[in-house]
Amino acid sequence: MIMVLFDLPTLTKTERKKANRFRINLKKLGYRMMQLSVYIKSCYGIEDMESEIKKVERILEDTGEVCVLTITEKQYNNMKYYFQKHLGNVKIKSETEQLMLF
């Protein structure tokens, strides 16, 4: 599993274009958005991960920070998700389903 985390500047129109182009290119490479600046993709072995990292390196923009994290499927499946919503003094818990990749 590869996780791409990034913080790209978006103050100017040019910076926003670059940030959006980077997101679009990640999607074209098969990455799925987890959060606005966190994208994930499953890989099948170390060679596949190394190939994917090179593809991400080719689409990097000239500003901002990008981190590529590789984790195993087991580590990913052990991730905990917490979702909570608040309405006044009443707390509502949202139920979620576990994401199955394989």
C-alpha cells in the first residue's frame, strides 16, 4: 500500500492550478482520495511499490511538500477510523464499514 501525503500551496491561481494538476495526475495513476491531501493505492510487492514511487516522482510539482509512505496491507487494515458529529448538546456517532481492498 502506498500513501501519498502532501501540502501544496494554494494562495495564488497558479498554485491552485498546480495543486489540482497534481491531484488529477494521482487519480490518473490509480490513487484514491482518502482526504483532500492524502491519496492511497494498493501495490503487489516491493517492485510494484518502487515503480509507483517513481511515477509519483515524475508528476511532482515545483512547490510544496510531498511524502510517500509505504505500508503493508496488514498495517493499513489495523488503522482505526473515528467519526463523530455534534448537534448542540447531542452527540451522534456515525457507523462506518471497514474498507476491503482484496
